[in-house]
Amino acid sequence: MVQALIHIALVVKDYDEAIDFYTKKLKFELIEDTYQAEQDKRWVVISPPGSLGTTILLAKASKLEQESFIGNQAGGRVFLFLGTDDFWRDYNEMIAVKIEFVRPPKEQDYGIVAVFKDLYGNLWDLVQFKENHPMYCRTR
């Protein structure tokens, strides 16, 4: 089976709040947190628990920069998703730590999906893709 490689860039207002949300609430793994003084940039890479090849790069930007980044895509929504190999386990764990789901779980042609919000109001699809779907990937 070929492992799908997924990279998501997420614009955030505050690195530390975002890192806390993903690592403490969602139990993501912090892969890299590097400050480059010469560019005055901080690169943060986090990975969902149990994932292989799926990473999220947190990019810090001003409100104006965020609006221009998000505003031109899909009517203002950046489509973000987390793939899982056990939807109900991860869904129930997220409910237990009070993640706000804005759409309940639903069976779709491509798999099971529910939509939740992160601390910046970004909408995420928690998805378990069907095995015949191109985005299906195994986890560790």
C-alpha cells in the first residue's frame, strides 16, 4: 500500500496557543520547533497521533495576512482535515476533551466525517476514508 503524504499549512495568531491546542487537546506530536533569527521566523511542525506522513506546518501571520490567505479559498474556508484509522475512537477522545464539533458524524461516499473547530475557528474534517479512496492511508 502506498502511503499518502499530506502537508497542511495553517495560519495562526499565536504559536504557543496553537501548539498547546494541538499537543495537549488533540495529543499531536511536536516534530519541529525552530526559530531562525536571521529571518525572524519560527517554524513549527506537528503531526497527528499515529499518523505517517501527515504533518501540519503552523505559520504565524497578522490578521490582515490571515484574511488574505483564507479569504480567497473556498468562500473563506481553508479545507483542513485529519485522517484517522479509527474514527469512533478519535471522535470520542476529542469529545472527552471538549473539542467543539459543529457537524455530527455522517457516512459519506468517501468515508465517515465529522467537522470540528480549532481555537482559531478553523473548521476541520475528521475523516476515516474508505479503503478504496485515494486519500486512504494506513497509520502506525
